[in-house]
Amino acid sequence: MSVRIAWGVTGAGDYMSETVALMEKIAEKYNLEVHVYLSKEAEVVLKFYKLLDEVKERFPKVSVEKGPNAPFLSGKLQSGKYKLFLIAPATANTVAKIALCIADSLITNSAAQAMKVDVPVYIFPVDQKEGEVKTKLPDGRDLTIRIRKEDVENVEMLRRMQGITVLSRVEEIEEVVKRIC
């Protein structure tokens, strides 16, 4: 029997392509059952990057947020259906909400509920270091974005929260999966 995890995807364009590629690689390599939960904006960004159809074809369960408890991911996390909750990529908005204990979306509510029952939560925030970074647009062109001090401070708040592990690099997701398989 394969290990089952819940993978929350938020609307970050930065690292979206790398995250989807890694998601596919580790699901196959480790016989991992990945159930994908998309924020409303993740669905928009995946369409923009022309990755939504690929995700829906590759994974047996892909659900899109209808509200903070719909689909009922928090109940599945609390009842032990998933070994862990992974959020990658995580937008600055999602990070800020979790850091400030705001649970008003599918991803933030599910993270809060998972922590209450000691289900490990792993988060890969895209905005971890202040300054300018280059990312790729869907057409391959570079886009320079500026990471704000406030966004980095929110990531540091997450690092101090019990029940959350912040991943510094997208590749660390595979290390987490290796440990649980």
C-alpha cells in the first residue's frame, strides 16, 4: 500500500513548474498517493502556466477550493487519512495568514486543523529572502520580482511555529517524502 499525502498548492507562479515536475517525479519514484488540493488562485495560475490539465491527468484526486472547509480537507487530515500536509508553492499571502493564525481559506484552515492534531505541516514559501529574484513566465521570459522584508519576516514566524516545517528549497520536498516512505 502506498503512502498518502495531501498536497496544497497556492497561486504562486514562482516555482510552479518546478513544483509540478517534482510532484510527478516523487509520486512515481516513491509509489506515493498524492491528493492535490488547489486554492482558487492556484487553479488560475496553473491554467496560466498551462499545467492544470497535466496535474488533473497525472493525479487521481485533484480538488479546487470552494471555501475554507470545502472540500473537507481538514476533516481528512484530522481523521488520519493523510500522513502529512504539504503546501508548495506557498504564496506570501498564504504564509502571512498561517503565521498570523488566520484560517479563512482551504489551505490556511487545513494547516491550522492539521497542527491541532499533530499532523506534520511542511511549507515551501516562494518568498524567503529579501531582495530581487528572477523567475520565469510561462513563455520562458524572465520576470524580476522584489521580495519584501515583511514577507521574509512572516516566513521566520512560520519557522518558529510548532507543527510546521519550512522548507528552504523545493528539492527538500523529496527528502521529506523519503523519510516517510
